Amino acid sequence: MEYVKKFPKEVSFETKDFFKGYQLSSKLGIEVDYIDMINGHEFYQKEAESVHIYYILEGSGIASINEKMYKLESGDTVEIPINTEFAFKGKMKMIEIMNPPFNPETHLDTKKNDLNF
């Protein structure tokens, strides 16, 4: 088993003008991503299976989580339980941990992101 890993230099996933993500492969049943958030999420989203934990490395923004607003800044940790609607807006670099890993069949974009930052 490989114990020390590096994020890839090539983008693993992206939404143009919103964010770029770099994904580590893991055999532990979790997903670890480095996200360079350029503007925020394009849509509010919900996950039917996965919990998300975000750690804000740098930058700032806002989050709407179940219609409650939060200011985000470097050093914050954000926990998103399953079936919780959320969206971010702002320019941030963050680490995301998902358990279990992302599954497009259980992901739902609910509405266009209308947050202002």
C-alpha cells in the first residue's frame, strides 16, 4: 500500500469558470480532493450517499447550507451531512473529503447558485 501520495498536476474534474479539482486515488473508501474554487459552485447540490468535509486552506467566501448563510475563511472546516442542500461562492483553495466517494447517480444539482459574494 502506498502511504504518501501527491495530488496530480493535471485537473481531475472542473466546471469552467467555477472550480478545478485534483483528486487523489484512495483504497480506503474515501475521496480526497484539492479544489481551486474560482467563483463557487454553479448549482446548489445534494448528495444522497456522501458526506462532505471541506477545509479552507486560503481565500474567503460564503456558503448556504440548508438555507442558512455562513461566512468562510482560511482555517474553517465545513461539514455537510447527506441530503443537505448546499452551495459555496467565493475564491478559495480547499481540501474536500467525501465518504463514500462521489457517485454521479446519487448527486443532485437542485437550482442555480444565486449567492452574492
